[in-house]
Amino acid sequence: MLPSAPIGNTPLLPLSALNAHFGVTLLGKAEYLNPGGSVKDRAAVSLLDHYSASGQLLPGGLVCEGTGGNTGIALAMLCGQRGYSCYVSMPDTVSSEKISTMRALGATVEVCPSTASVSDPEHYASRARSIASSTPNAVHTDQFGSLANMRAHSTGTGPEILAACPDLDGFACAAGTGGTIAGVASYLSSSSPSTQICLVDPQGSGLKNYLSSGSFSKSGHENGLGDTLTEGIGIGRLTSNFASGVPHVHAALSASDLEAFRMCFLLARGGVFVGPSAALNVVGALKFALRLKRLGVVNPKVATILCDGGASYLSKIYSEEWREERGLKGVERCGWEDVLEDEEGGYVERAGDEVFAGHVGGS
């Protein structure tokens, strides 16, 4: 692991095989090349800097966070460099590779039941908050609520993307905390107003329906799909980070687990070895690019986030046994012509501002 200085300035990679097949230009921000292996390195630096500068995080203090894994890895890495202790709580769906990495980096890791609701004291986010409040010289970095998260992307990721592709037609990605899409969208809306921003929502998440109606209901459940198996993305509530980006997001569409898992293997065959959330982002970006193409945009340029690398999922989607147990046998043999189940993705445009009056805020 390297010091925090090399975090960011990752390359924007053309996804050449996909682009050649579909006649679009998809560009993936290679966040898996950050020293901690994911886009969450950016948020972790911003959060630690914020709480340190505000005087809430003191030398030798304990940093507490609830995470789907990657933020925990990033915080554990940075806490080791900066002389803090690190406590991480996470749902029991997180890959064993991520848990082992956090522990190797010195973090105390608590695995919580994924069945716990967000209001349950045993929910992974609640546990981090509880440990921080009951421990002297401890801080809950609150990646869901602290806007230091989205600022990492409005000041870093967004400007980097536009500098690499000044004539960008679109940006599409999913949301976990909402920090990445909110920050990038905030920057692009002011610096490149013609660039269209599209949320990619996994099955079981409520954000697509929220954007189109102002209320939450789970995407895909009406078609018999369960909650996503993809780690770290999808939200069933409004976070402060996502709320800050709502005015800058133009549309939303859905992507399924099956599409994401197929895309994992197609990308890997082309030398881009990423995790399922990155693959789901690519699925969504492809659907959005194809929509722009149908609307007359020639060779549309759409960027997305390659959140993390595939090595964290060798025991999951890249395990033949794991796939067979979940009825996913054969996804590794998919071709480009079969990757999309639903090219439209149930595309919806964001509702008018009046629908969100009183919703959008955060601190």
C-alpha cells in the first residue's frame, strides 16, 4: 500500500471490445488502480481530512465506519499511515477477501446480520455509530451522511473525467452512499451542462423510483427479481450525499445482477478485471449510450466508474461453485450479443423539482 498522495488521477480507459461491438464510446474511470484498490480511497481521504481539520478526530483516535467493504479497506490503510485505530462494521454479505484485507491492515472488523433493518441497533451502520459514541476519542466518519464524501468527487473525480474527455455526452453510475454520483454530477452540471447524468440502479434498490416519483419502492421486484447480490450499491433510503446530487441527475435506468455478472466475464476477457458493481456500472452506461445513439447522437461518449477490481470477488462471482449455488451457471460463457436482458432498462427521467421540495439537504 502507498501513501495517500497517489490516490486519484486514475486513467479513463476506453472499453475497446465493447465499443467496437456496439458502436459507442464507453470510458471507464479505473478506480481499482487506487492504492487501496477502489474508488472509496477518495472518500476515505476526504472524510479523515474533514474530521481532522474540524478537531473532531484527534491524534491516536479511533475511526469507526459501517461499510460494504471498500471504504473499510481504504480507512484501514489510511488509519495505519496516520496513526489512528480503525473499527469497521459490515453486513455478512461482504466477501471474505475484503474482510481479510481489512484485518491484515489492522482494522477491528465486526460482521453484522444483513437482515437487520437500518433502524436496528445491530445494523452495520448503527453499530459503527454506537461504538463511536461510547468510545473516548472516537469519531464516526459517516460516509452516508457526511458531504465530505461527495466533495471528494466534485473536486477530484469529476474534474479528472472532464479533463480526459472534454466532449463527454453522458455519465452513468450506480449509488451506494451516493457520494460518487452526487459529486461527479454536481461538477459536470456546472462545468459541462450538456453532459447528461444517469443513475444506474440495481435490482432491489429504490433510487430509480425515487427519482421518477419522489417515493421509494424497490426496482425489479415487480418482475420477480430479488435484492441485488452485488456488494456496495443500491439504497432503500435517501442519504444526504445522494440528496445533494438529485438536482443534477437527469434520468435513471435499471441493471440486473445477471447483466452485471455476464459483463464481469466479458470485461475480464478483454483484460479489464473488475468487481460486479463496476460491471453493473458498465451495463448501465452501455444502456444509456445506446439510448443516446437511438436519439441521434453519433458514437456517444459515456463515462462510468470502475469501482474496484475482481480480486476481491474470487470467492463469489469468479467462483464456479458460488455461481452454481445461485443458479448462475454459464454466465461466464456469455457473448456481447447476449449481455443485455433489457436494453431500455426501464428508463425514466427525473421528476420536477417540486416533487423533491423539502427532500434535498444534508450537512
